[in-house]
Amino acid sequence: MATVTEIAPDLFRICTYLPGLNMQFNQFLVRDVQPLLYHTGMKAMFSAVRDAIATVIDPAALRWIAFSHFEADECGALNEFLALAPTAQPLCSFVGAMVSVNDFAIRPARGLQDGETVATGARRLRFVATPHLPHCWEAGHLFEETQRILLCSDLFHQDGDVEPLIDSPHGLLARAKDTLLRYQTGPFANYLPFTSNTEANLAKLAATKPALIAPMHGSSFKGDGERALRELAKLLRQVIPDKNPA
């Protein structure tokens, strides 16, 4: 079952922990005039996520189904949500819409260019393009400008069944480092690439000065998001071999 936690006013973290993977999968629901869901989870998680949303709003009222990049835990249940919510539309990068989503989805996506914004009512979300961060050509992130919330996909990935929200940057980064080190070998090696653009993209995200960072895997972080992102850049350079310099 998924748990639901309001981690900021009208922002709900929907969390499903899979013990076999020792990993949380988080979706984020923005309650507004035009409700937005960030991440859908995999198809197998659809019923649990739908039922969790129903504790906050009618899932059929969803207007936007948003995600960073084309991957099962990001948008595997996209079509199930589109079928459930008749006015819903995928929301992703322009590249993502062109190369994957418009072929996969039952309704065409709204593809966003870098810096483009979407108003959902009281909130405005800005798309920040970050190709290959966390991974995939089409990757990007949504920054909610009103409360300065960064919906950050796989960044700050923390394994384990952890608390919904922390305020310790050291705890956040220590967990992220442990996870990165585990992902340097074995079947999930090269989970996050380190390229010549990685630090520039993290600096671009840091410049938004988020007050809340909301990762897909692990606790959300309330505090100095700019500092946390700059420290993450240092951590990635330290931990990940520079095998992809271009």
C-alpha cells in the first residue's frame, strides 16, 4: 500500500516501499485548480497510487501527468491515468514528447522547452532542461516557483524505507553517497552518468534556490536546496568515475 504525506501546503508525497529492492518509489501530487501528478510509478503500482490520490482528490480530476524522462517508474502507468482522467495530458520535455511519449501515450503530450512555465492555478511550474541528468537525453525537472519546490526525479536517491521529510543536509547527502557507492558495481552500474555537463546542470538547478527538494527515491529535504545541490555535484565528481567525458 502507498502512504500519503503532505510535505508542503497542497503538495502530497505518495510513497510505496518495495522490500525486495529496499527502495521507495515516490509520486508527488500538486493539489490545485489543475491538479498535477509528478511520476506515475510502474503499471503494477497503478491501483495503489490511484487509491492514494483518491484520499486527497478525485483521480479523474487530474489535469497534468508530469515526469522527468521516459522510464517505467517515471511514466509506466501513464496511459492508465490518462484513461482514468479524461482531461489529463502528459507533461514532459519537448524532446521527450517527440522521441517517446507521443508514440506511447494515448493522448499527445505538452512538450516543454527549457524555462517554459505551466500555471496550475495558484502555482506556476518551470521546466528546467537537464539532458542526461539524472539520465536520458530528454531529462529535465519541474521547479514550483510559488513555494520554491524542486521535483527532482532520481537525484538524491536514497535506498531504504526512510521518513517522508528530513531537514539535515548531511543526512541527505550521506544516504545519497551510500546509495551511489552501491550502484557503482553489479547490474545497476553506471546508474548516473558523470559528463562534462553534469556540474553545469546541477548549478542550473541550484540557481533556482529551492526550499524543498522532492526526490523519487527516499526522503524529501526541507532546507537550503542550493547548497545541497552544489554538494551533490561535488559528491558525484568524487564517487562516479569520469567514463563519459563528452
